[in-house]
Amino acid sequence: MVDNSIPRHWPKASYDPKYDPIIDAGPGHNRDHAPTYWIGTAGTSPADDGPVSSDMDADVVVIGSGYTGLSTAIHLAREHGIQAVVLEANTVAWGCSTRNGGQAQISSGRLKRSQWIQRWGTDVAKGMHAEVTEAFELFNDLIASDDIDCEPQPGGHYYIAHREKIMPSLKKECKLLNDVFGYGSRIISRDELHENHVRDMEAAGAMWEPDGTCIHAGKLAFGYVNMARRLGVKIHTGSPVMGWQTKDRVHHLRTPGGIVRAKSVALATAGYTPPGLNNRTRHRLMPILSNSMVTRPLTRAELDECGIQTRSPLTDTRTLRHYYRLLPDNRMQIGSRSAVTGRDAENGKHLDLLKKGLARKFPALEDINLDYSWWGWVDVSHDMMPRIFRPDPDQSVFYAMGYGGNGVMYSAQAGRRMAQLVAGQKDKAFELPIFTSPLPSHGILTPFRRLGQRMAYVGYYLKDEIL
């Protein structure tokens, strides 16, 4: 029965800049998108199926309409003939998928290849490399489809050493990529970088990776919506899951407009996962705020001064890295860490840090006017790697999340892998550790995570800038 004390269709709500996934019970109900460059320039949002308005049955419910959720629904339909119902609390692709940096890199979490080897050994690391290589191929196939026009800008990824002391370890990582994984990365000197690629004044050099593409994050999300709906997927916005009971292996998901009964549920809520949504995901992620800004269009003189000859992804080697790029309309975008809590997100000091970071790299852009500024929550797992997993073999519940800021590309593959799990399809890749273990928990330290985060930020600053 529907709880008649709750309005079936709530009116559109304004964007909440102080939303905090650790504190708030949920992401809201029918809220507007954050005021990002992507939403401001993506055009009209594609049609969806509106809020749930009555009780219904579904074989599979996907919770979350971002990249992962939409990819899951797309691949369920395209590869397994299963029509999913997508439930979205707010507007379509409301969370990470329209707040990120628009950079597709050949990675799936925060760890480098050398760290994969340290954690799992060379054979598993090679398996992980094969997985992300396949993922990039899938991503390229998707963005080449007629449904998606996300302004791809290929050209590889530039991993830029922000201090001279980083170059030895960067060269070591580059050699490992080539010798162990057969991957064609190469080291670029400071002079070559400035002459032929980008005049980042902090750079001591860079490692270039062949796979790296910048995209328009909003147009990618809207393209996934169009593709999913063309395949018959129903996408219900303004439909937060406000209660969840499982009876006789059927999941009863309560939304304001009705109960959705499902045989299987796929969770794709990432950094916006409500703590009370499901016990298997409760406090399994550490949501981290990332701030991003976009300048006005650069003049020809500013472009020449900055020496920007690439529109590919650029990231620096800080632990709390800067990610930056030149957009197709000649605006500069840059992002990095932000506040620790949602209530502090609007504090101007975080934007000031980002402005200073841009000015260190490109002095010609000091005090440049901004056209956009926003922030969003990144789904960092406690061991810095994602999981695509079925946490309880007795329940048909699955999740895919924990990309740590590298989800633009890998979310497509994660959605495809979660669709395989839902459909019961076997794959050798499922022997890899990101498929065989749950998201780790901080256990008794959970209430102190943000204290630890603040202390870690101090340590990261000392390591990156001072020591």
C-alpha cells in the first residue's frame, strides 16, 4: 500500500549546495541539478518517464540514473534481453555524472599499476590491466554510437609531475607500464612538454599514456539516457527509495508514488549513497568533496601564453591531484579537493585554493573571471579500489561503486559487469579481486572518518608541497 501521508509527486526542488551524504538521510526528492558547466551547456535534458505513480513489478530495479546505473540498464537490455526500471531520487544523472571533470583515463580506482602489484602480485595486476583495457574499448564504442554526442577529445593522458622530486618515481612507473604490461607510455621532459603540449609552469615533466579522452560530462549522461530509453528502459525521476523490505526474495522498494517490487536490485548510487538505503552499503564509502571551476573563454593571447596545444586530460601528481583541461569553447576547467563537510562547501576559501592552483600552473590566468563553479561528492572506497559485487549470495542485490574519481570511463564497464552478475552470466574477469570481495568498512573507526580525513589532508599537503 502507498503511504498517503507522503505526496505522490513532489514539486521540483532547488539544488541544495550543503547536501552531505554522511549526515543527510537521503539525496533529496526531485532536486535540480548542481549549476555545473555541463548542465549549463548540455542543452535540454532528455525526456524520462516521470515519477513512479503506482505500484509496479519489475524483473530488475536499478537505483541511480548516473553513468553506472544507465550502463547497467543498457547492457541488461542489449546483452541479456532484460528490461530494467531505473529509479532516480532527483533529476536524471543528478550526482557524480554531471559534476565530474569529464576525463576518461585508463584506470578504475586510485591505485597505480605498481600498487596493484604490491597488493595482489603481477599476475592479478595483469588481469586488472586487461580489464581496464577492455573497459576503455567499451567506452570508445559507446561514445561512438549515434545516441551519444559528448564532444570526445582523444589524445592520451598527461600525468604531470608537479615537482622535480616526482620525476624518478614517474620514470619508474613508466618503465613498469612498458616492461610488465606492454603499455606504450613515455616520459616527456619539461622542455618538450612546454614546447609541444602545455606550458604548465609547475611541471617538471610528465608521463604520457596513450589512452585518455576528454568528454562533455552532461552530454555523455544525456546520451546514455537516450540510448537506454531507445532500448526500452524506464527511467523514473523524482522517485527516491524511502523504504526497502524483502519478502520471499522479492524486494519491495517504497517510493513516494508507489511500491516497486523487483526480483533483483542493482545499486549505482556512488558518492550519493544514503546511509539507510541498504545495510550492505552502509558506510562502505568515504564521500569526498571535489571542487571544480570553469573560466570565461580564453583570448588568443592567453592561449598562446599558456602554450596549450592539447585538449586531452591533464592531471598532476599531487595526492589531492588537480585535474584540468582546455574545453572545446576555449574555457579552462580545473578541479581538486574541496571542503570536508557539506555545510562548509560554500566557504570561499576552497574556491580560492583552486584559483591559486590554476595561477601557479598558468600565471596568465591569475584573477581570470569565472563562468562556473561547483562541487560534488566522489565515491572513494576505503582501500582505493572499486567493487562490482553481490554481497549476499542469498539475495539478488548487487552494487558497483568506489571509483575514487576515475569513474567517467570505468563506470561503463562496471555497469556492463553488474548487468552480467544480475543476469547470472559467468566471466573469467570475475576472478579479479574487485569482483570477489565487498567494499571494505572502517568498522569501529567509522564515526571518526572525517577527523582522519582532516589529519590526512594536512599530511598530504606536507608530502606534496613541503617535504
